[in-house]
Amino acid sequence: MFDSTKTMREITTEDPLFAEFLVSKGFPFTVDNPITELVTFDDVVNVRQLDRDAFLAEYEEYRAARA
């Protein structure tokens, strides 16, 4: 997977499909937003009160469907 302590910009630069997944889930995500240079995935999990493992499992399914 990815290092969830990296910034969202770093994560989505390394894995652009994750950015697409976030948008598909209704996140107002764009790498043009300067906050992506500061916020980590762990921050997103905490603020949005996500089940981290379930969210990442859903992403893995999303990724597999696009392979």
C-alpha cells in the first residue's frame, strides 16, 4: 500500500488512482489544493472518522477492478 504518514500530495503523486478513488467517494480532492501538501492520510482518517482498514480494503477492490 502506501505510507499513510506521507502528505496526500505525495501519496497521490505516487499513486494517481488513489486520487481518483477519493473523488469517487465524494472527497473534494485535487492536488492543486495547497492543503494536500500538509495533510496526511492519517489526518484524513481522523478528521473523517474513517475505518482505515475498511477504506483501504475498498480502495484495493477499486484498484483491482481497474486493472
